[in-house]
Amino acid sequence: MSKSVSFDMVMNALEEDRDQSGDENDENEEGEENEELTIIEEYKLWRKNCRYMYDFISETALTWPSLSIQWFPKDTFENKLKDSKYYRVRNLLLTTHTSGEDINYLKIASTQLPNSIFPDGKALTEEELETVNSRLKITKKYEQESEINRARHMPQDPNTIATINGSGETFIYKLDTHFQEVKKAKILKHHTENGFGLSWNPVVKGKLLTSSDDKTVALWDINTEEDEISPVRIFKDHSDIVNDVKWHNFDGNTFGSISEDKKFIYQDIREDKSSINVILNENTVMNSLTFSPHSKYLFAVGGEDSNVALYDLRQISRPLHVMMGHTKPITNLEWDPHHENIIASGSLDRRIILWDICKIGEEQLQDEMEDGVPELLMMHGGHTGGINDFQFNPEIPWCLTSCSDDNIVHMWKVSKNVLDNGFEKVDLDILE
């Protein structure tokens, strides 16, 4: 599970998980057999190379796929399984997507992460690592009336969770520290169609943004005792489905949104009109948006064209750079909270790519070109279904968790060998 453990043992455990989950899935249609064989071969190749790519890798097969995943900060809950000298217990937020075939749940899962992957951790022997069980254990689940598209906890109070579902319904849950009680404390009523956009204000506690297929963005303030809340403000600048909405990380009054109308809109909630309302790319729709947590001006968008475009808010007429490496539409983007020059993207092509923007424009040898553009730092290829969601671990640099349509959840930390060969620090002023 870390570089000192036998990777054969880890890979055998992963294969057992795959075999167990396969019994729960319907057989693929005959016309998809060739593609399925290709996916299986790619997965086997990934397994073969895991020892070179990761310092830690864990795989858990769920009964149903999760459309959303998020790490909880340490000490959010009082875990029944306490930390040991070999591992630390951490929690994740998950959902289920049963397509109406079973009950849907909002889930809390726990895992044991080996001490060796923490910044202050010490290396463990193979025998010590064998005591660590990093497969996810569902600690608590809360029944839902519909599948949850996105679930996120509030940065200032991780026990408070917002969800948005396939009908656009938005709920706020308050969990206690023992998982024993959950209260659907607030119902947020506005959206009438499928919703995916969900963003807590990182600066102002209790402010929430949501977006939906109903073409609107809603601003909410949950700092109220009311159980049923109406929006503080509804934004109707888009003319089509609003795919994503995100607060700016430095200013608690501004946010961005992207839509099927191909527009990027940047709005100050104190103003009547948006400050930026432009079509970023006439040839493609943007699906995901992320603002840099390190720079006031940089943001990135990922589109149906499978590309990731980097922009500067001060000059938005054209992208600073377009990163090409995926082969299908982008489903999620995240900026690394630990490193100012690292962006990650997930796609329906079953890949998560880590991009190092300090490598943009570097010269490459011919054999290097065959591996991709210079800014492509690493490609995580262990999923056999489209990527639904992923997130960087806020506590452990270079550690992520990801979920996909194949019912699989991965937790993984990039190998030091990968980083030593391809990572440098960048001066963001050069890009800006």
C-alpha cells in the first residue's frame, strides 16, 4: 500500500474486489464486447505499472456507483475505529446512483490511511502495512428519495452537508459527531430540473450557490432558523443548462458559472449586472470550472471537446493555454490546494490527468512527444468507467480520491519517482 509493501499483494486484493463487484453488474451488450476487452487490457496494464506510479493505492468496489466524493477534514467525527501507530482513520462523503433499481443513500465512509503517506509519517515495514485496511467501510447511510448528483460539506462547518439531486431539489443536513443523528435541517426550494452545480462560499460561512438545468443560478443563505428557505437571489443570465458554478476563492462576493449556452459569466452578488459575460469557445460547451486557490486571476474550464483551457480574468478574450490529453468530455476539474501549478481533470475517457502548468511550452524529444504534451505530469488510468468525481486530499499532498461509473472508489498518492522526474515550482507571475 506504500512503496515498501508488496505490490503483488495489493494488486491481488484489488483483483478480488473487482471479481466481487462484477457479479452485481449486468452483462454488457454484445456490441460492446470489443470495447470491454480493450478496457480490461488497459486495466491489466495499469495494474502492472502501479508499483512505478503510486506510493499508495487502494480500491473499493461499491454496490452502486457514486456520483460525488469528498474527503472530510480530520477530527470531523469521533471515529469508532481509532488511529493506531500504523494508520490514521479518515472519512469520506459518498452518494449512490441506483437508476431507480434500489434505495439511494447519502453515505459516510471511513478508511485507514497508512502513516507513511502523511507528511509527518514514518516509513512502515511490510508486516506493519499488512495491519492497515484501506478499503472503505460504510459507517453510516441516510436514505434519499432521489439520487444525489453532488454532495459537499461546508468548509467552515464540515458537519453541515448540502446535496442537490436529479430533480434540482437541494437539502441541508446536519450530522452529529457520532453519526447517530442526522437532521434534514433545511429544504432549499427553487430549482425545478436536474441540478449539478453546488458550491459553498469559502470566505463567508453559510452562503451557498446552486445551478440547474432550469437555466438559473441560485444564491442561498442558510444562516437562518427556518426549515424551508427561499433564494436570496436568482441569476437568470444564462439561456441554457448551467453546468457548473463556483465561488471565487479570494472574494466572498464573486462567482463564475458556465452553461450549455457556451458562456462564462462572472458575477459580483452586490451588483445588478455581471462584470464578465462572454462565450469562451464557440465550438464547444464547457462542463466544469475551477478557480485557482493560489492566484486571484487564474481559472480553468473543461469542455465537451475533451480539452482543459487556462484563463486569466483580466484578459479573457483568449485562453492562456489549452491542455490536450483526454479523448472524451471533461467531467470535473480541481486545482491542487497544495501546489499552485497543478490542475487535475477527470473525463468520460476513464482517466484523471494531473497537469503541471510550469511545463507549458517546454521542448520535447521525439519519444517524449509520444507520451503526451509536456505539461501532462501523470495520468491515472485505473478506472474502467467514466470519472464521476474526484478530489485532492486537503491534508496529504499528492493524494486524491476518485469515483467512477464502474462502482469503484480509488484512493491514491502519486509516487515520488513520478514527481522527481517531472515536478518543479512555477512563478505564477510568468503566466499572469
